[in-house]
Amino acid sequence: MASLLVEIGNTSVMACWADGMTLGKTFRYQGEKRLDFILSLAGKESPEVAVISSVTEVSSYEREKLEETYGRVVVLDPTAHGALSEYGVPDTLPYDRAASFLACRYLFKGKSCTVFDFGTTFTIDMISEDGSYLGGAVSLGLRTRFKSLNRYSRTLPLVNIPSGEVSPGTDIRTSIEAGVISGIMFEIKGWMEINKDALAVFTGGDAIYFAKRMKNSIFVVCNLVLIGLATIAGDYVKKNTR
């Protein structure tokens, strides 16, 4: 029997059914009716467990509806303090980043990793060879940077993400492109220099965009958070079926 995995981010919801560590088709939703979307994923059979990671609080009403539909539900939101303490995850680490951390420990066991998550925010997390969390950083994501320049200035236009190569700008638009794209590239290279021997793991919506611009060897794992949630689901099922 499968598990249902759901990642509620800042701007969208990602979900999939998983058979153990094998992920099925991924579904994406962007809108205000996130509960309706998650409930619409219900199949003919209930999952062994539904594991939901959310950057915002899941209300008691939402929890009730989720439990009515899916039975056993694990909710990892800002109110779930210490829910992953058994994994050695810092209590202060948001659960989406914690799931990525667990996924890397599973995928790259015995290897140090630096995880770059390209979403609404741009996050960096470092993991040691023995699977310990070394710390990380949070910055503005690609689209967030373009929007912020436009929103918080009176003269700068809203610039779309360039598809081609980025060079030093010769006008305001190309200068914004160069500043945003090159700025993120410099951050990536800087963090890779700090953790020189680590594997670079890219994930998130803009991972492939930046992966194409890298000369270094990297790993792109688009569903890293969902893989981490799959490990949690598997452990939950083992503990509750003995």
C-alpha cells in the first residue's frame, strides 16, 4: 500500500504517491484552495500514511478533514516542535529543509553535501559525511529578486528571467539580469568554496536553470523534499505495524 507525500511551500503545493522510496507521478498546485487540492488526490484506497510538510501552520479544521480522508496523517508544520528530533534534525530547521536533509542522507550516505534549493527563497544547507547538520543560509529566490527590485524602487522595471547567457549589462534591463543571475551564481560558488569537498545538490523550481550554468559537477534532484518525506513515511509505517 502506498503513502501520500505533500509539500506545501511558500507559493505552491507539490504532492505524489509513493511505494516505499519509489515516487509516483508528481502533482503541482498553485492557488488558495490547497486543502481541496490535497483532498482531491484521494484514491480508492487510503494510504498507509499521509506525510505533509508545510511552511505555514495547518489549521485544526484542515487536520480534521485530512484525517477523515486519509486516516493516519503526519503533519510537519511550524507548530510541530521537535517532530524529527530522533533523526538528529535541529528543532529550528524548517521541515521542508529538514526533509531535504534526510533525503541527502539517504541518497548520498557517507558523503558531505551542500544543498541548494532554488524556490521563492534560495536556501543553502550543509551536511557532513556522518550525516550531521552543519548549518546553512536563507536568501531571496530568483523570481523574488526580480520582483523586489521592481516593487521597492520607483524606476526599475520588472524583468523576466533571461533564457540565454548573461553578460554585464549595457542598459537597465540587462544590468538587472546580470545583477540578479550573477549574484546568485556568486553565492553558489562561494558556498561551494566554503564546503569544498562536498557534493553540490540542486533542487527546487529553478534548479535546472542554474545547473545549466555550472561548470562544476553537480547533482540535480528535483523532488528532494518529497524523497525526504518518503523516508519519514517509511519509518512511520514500520513503527506502527509491529
